[in-house]
Amino acid sequence: MARVASASTASKERLERISHHFLSGTGDGPAAGPRTPVLVPVVTVPGASELPLERLSQALLARGRPSVVLDARRDARDTSRPSPSTEAHRDTPVPPGTDAGGGGPAPAPAPPAEAVEAAKSLKPAPDICLVPVPADAWPLPGAFARPLFVLPATTDGVREAYLCAKQAHAWGLTGTLGVIVADAPDNAAAARHFDALSDALWRFLGLAAISYGALPAPPPPHGPVDLLGPGQGDPIDAALGGMARLLAADLPESEPERAPAHTPASAPRSKSRQAT
């Protein structure tokens, strides 16, 4: 005789099947939260022309990576933490370049942290947010990707870029940073200044540098224009197109935030996985 389950048993089995379908099936987990775009911090070294981020954003869009510009420099940073050169910083047990930010009191919620929340609220959600930040903005939230340092094509510009990177490194910058040489008279000069900065960063700070190209100096406002010559296009737009191509290939794809998985009350909860 075939076994016939009781009404209560059948109801329980049905509930288990439904729970398994909605909570354990592939792709059927908890609903995704708002997607956080990849945030790219941009540090403009003193003396360098501002990178035309809006035009770079358009160039990224043309390469299939929708992007926007979020400026995180409008509010002042917390100044309670000691300078890297002070006695308090030298006595801290946390070495420079660690996640704790190089010692000293933890900074108050900073504009870069607010940029993360602002990026989540953008509709439609872009892939990339270009976020101008100061050199003392570190440590940055995990949603931020490899930073871009924009420096002028001068010896003083290389020195200033190194000092900015040193300051950022003292508060948590590690790994690799991108470099864009602005106001370059030609590609040879841009390459020469990038090499000088790259060597100094690696030798003294252990930071690797990747070149994302050079931005030519803007033409003088009243310079001569050959109206009859062949159209060569805007050299700045051409340079931004090359930068966008490299950035679009290097930057990771943005991912939606997942809600915490259902966990029984008696089971220990694992630490949340942070973006890298």
C-alpha cells in the first residue's frame, strides 16, 4: 500500500520546498540592494590643469561605460588627526600604509564616504563615478578603485606629485596608482616625467604607477587658427579618448549589493565581505 502523508506533513514538506526554491536556489537569493558604481578618486597635483572630467565621462560613455562626476572636495576634512610629520604620528603603533590610515584619531565621516551614498542613489546607476578628492582623503571606502594622480609636465610637478602620493600613502594609500601627465608639450616630455615619478614612487614608497596617457596643453585663447588646413580634430578630445579606452579596460564592473543571506538565529554570522 502506498504511503499517504498526513495533511500536516504534506503542508510542512510543501513549505520546505517553497523555502528552498526562494532561499536556496541558484540566482534566487535575497533581493539585491542598490548597485554601487566603481568610484575613481582623482587627485589634481598643485600646478596641474584640472582634468576635464565631464569630457572624460563622455569619452567613457562612448566606450560602453556610463559615468558621472561627483565632487567630494566641497566640504572640509576632519583635522583632528595628527600630521604624518608630527611626534604623535611617529609614536603610533600603526605603520603608514595600513588600513587604519597611518595612526591618529579616526577621521569623521568624510566627503568621499558621502560620495558612496550619493553614487548609490543615482538613477540610472552608472558604471563609473569620477570623484575629485584631496591627497589627504585616505583611507577611502572600499568602493573606491585605483586612484588617478594628475600632474603637470614639469620637474616641480613631479616633486609635487610625489609629495601628494607620500601624504596619501601615510594615511592608507597602497598598491598601484594611475598617472596622467597634464599640459605636456609632447609625448616624449610626458613619458620622461612619468618615468621620474614612477621611479621615485617605487623606490621610496613601494607604490607602483601606471600611465593612462598625457593631456596636451590647451591652445592659447587667441592663437592662430588655420581655417583652410585639414581638420585634425581636438587634440584634447583625442587624448581623453585614449585615457577612456585604457580606463574602460582596467576598471572592474560595478556589482549590486546583496542583502545579507538568511541565517538561523543560532548559527554564527560570518563577517561581511568588503569590496576590494
